[in-house]
Amino acid sequence: MKPSSISRRHGFTLLETVIAIGVLAVLLTGFMVVFAPAADGIRKSINVQQADRMASALEQELVTLRNKDFPTGFNKAFDWIQKSNVAVPTDALLVYQYRGKISSLRTDDNTPTPEPLLKDKLPGQDYVVVPMVRRKSDPKLAEDLAAVEGAVYLVKCTQLIFSGGQLIAGTVGAIKDPKGGAVTASAEVYPEAVIAFSAEFHMLPAKTASYISGSAFTTKFGNVKNPVFTRNLAVRR
């Protein structure tokens, strides 16, 4: 009988292992360079439903009277749109969602009391997520931020006026006759029944009350670019 040949299996040599690790490192580096910006964009992006919800919250809040600061909802909308994009961001508009207690409402504006603690709390039973729009100067903003869900967005509004048969962005910080008249001083003398405006939604890098009340927010407000999304909206008398 002839002796059967025995096949021997050899492992990788040290040199082959080092080369394989080097190739893998190069591939991983290339992957991070190509896909890291895309991943960051995905993290900052929002879906259409979220965008619709925030735009709807803004449009509704602009004409909702929660106290006696304005005689009508149109007066409130006029003031909020006009002052949302001025140099000093005291009246900057912030839109967000927060956890509000189902069984507790604030007596002055009828918004749900914030629920900052989640321990032993059930959504739909103890709290609901409420979309909200407030000015930076609103003292209730800090209370809401303690129970915020998701990101906080800065909203800059600019009136849309007619030019060449099309609606274009008007003057920042001013509301005028949309058909080409002079700047309007107040809602009472505004000649039209509708204010059309463009709303830019910018995601803030932080959502704490200390950030929004500090100098970092003021700097961000003046330098903000590239909104997450923009919507053309309107308010009516």
C-alpha cells in the first residue's frame, strides 16, 4: 500500500497579519471620512412629520392669546413676527416639545405644568408631550426646558411681500404693506387681512436654560445659517 499524503494547514504569518491590520485601518479611516458628515447630517435632520408638527405649532401659537399682553391674536402675531429676527434676541422665538402633566395646568396660560421627572411616570397616563413656542424672554421657558423632549429650535421669521407678481422676503425686523407700501407701525394700521411670512427653523446645539440665557445663544443668534428647514406660513385677522 502507498502511504497516503497528509495535507497540512498553515496559519497566517506575522507579516501577513500586520498587513491585514494595516489594510483594515486604511479602510476604516476612509469610511469615517466619507460617512461621518453624512451621519452628522442624519442626526441633525428631522422627518417631514416633525417639521409639520413644529410649523403647525408656530402658526397656531402666533394667534393664541394666553394672557392679556395683546388685544387680539393678530396683534400678537404681528409683534412676534416683527421682533423674532431683530439684532438683540430678547424676543427670539423658540419651538420645542416638553413633557406636560395631564392632571395639572398653569392657571395663567392654561399650558400643562412641566414634568421634569420620568421615574414611575407613564406617557399618556401621567404626562403628554406638548409642542410649544415661547419667546426667549418668557419666564416659563426655563420651566419647560427642564422637561424638554428632543431638540430646541430657534425660529426666525421674515415677512413675505409681493414683487413682480411673486412673494419674496421683505425687510428683516419690519412689516409693511405687502403690495409695496411703507413700513407699518402696528397691527391696527396694517392694510391687509393676512401676513405671509417665511419661518426658518434652526437647531440649537444645547437646550438648557443656562445656554439660552447666556452670551453663547446671543452669538449663535447673530451668526446662525443654513436652517434645518424653512416654511412659508400665514396668519389671518
